[in-house]
Amino acid sequence: MATDRPVPRWYLSANEFEQQDRRMVPSVVARNQDDHTKSIGFSMARTGRFSLSAAYDVTLAYAPRGDSTARHRMGVNRKRDDFNVEEFIAAGKTAKLPRGRAQAILREATDIVSQWPAYAERANVPERLVDAVAADLRLAFHGA
């Protein structure tokens, strides 16, 4: 089941909310479309304080006709496809990120993901796979 509900504010600090945004954005850019609430984990200290756990299950998962990979499982501002900059800005506002921070995170993520061919070359990924993955990446978004 897909969800659009934000993480409750009482779970995370401001830094952890930014970290969660930093995890969400690359999932959209790099098409980790089987993202789901089970991919967001929390640790609880003996004091009862929750914190964001390490990131996991971060990989390309996109198949245009796939049951669970044609669209994102979790939404960005209630959208699961056809994203624009405004969705990321709205998500940043929900996370109470400082003004302009959501756009900076989006730029950073697209800059890093756009380097996929160089990373793949260093790892000796076959060229046909490099090209196939590159064709599926989201490196540009309409809007602000």
C-alpha cells in the first residue's frame, strides 16, 4: 500500500528531517520506485527517543509496466510520478527546511546522479547497462 503521510514531527529532529529529505530526493532522481515505508527505519534509544536509522534498500527499481515499479510507492507532496520542482519545495516546507534548502538538495542530488556514467565506468559496468540506466534517470524537473 502506498502512503503520502509525512513522518510525525515528534519522531525526528530538524537535522533528521533534512536527512529524510536527502534520502527522498535521490530516490526520485535515480528511480528507486519501489520505495516504501519499510525503507524508512527508526531506532529507539533506551530513553524512548526515536532517531532516523541508516539508509537501506536504495537502488534503481524502475520498470514502466511493473506492478510496484511503474510509479513511486510513496508520494512527494501527494504525487507519485510526473514530478516538478514545486513538489520538492512543498515537501521541504512540510519538513520545515530553511527557505531554498529543498531546491539545493534537489540540485545536489541531480548533480551527483548525473555522474552515473563515470561511477559505472570505474566499476566496469557494461556499457549497454550504463546506457539503459542513464535513460531512466530523472535529471531535470519543470518549475521554479
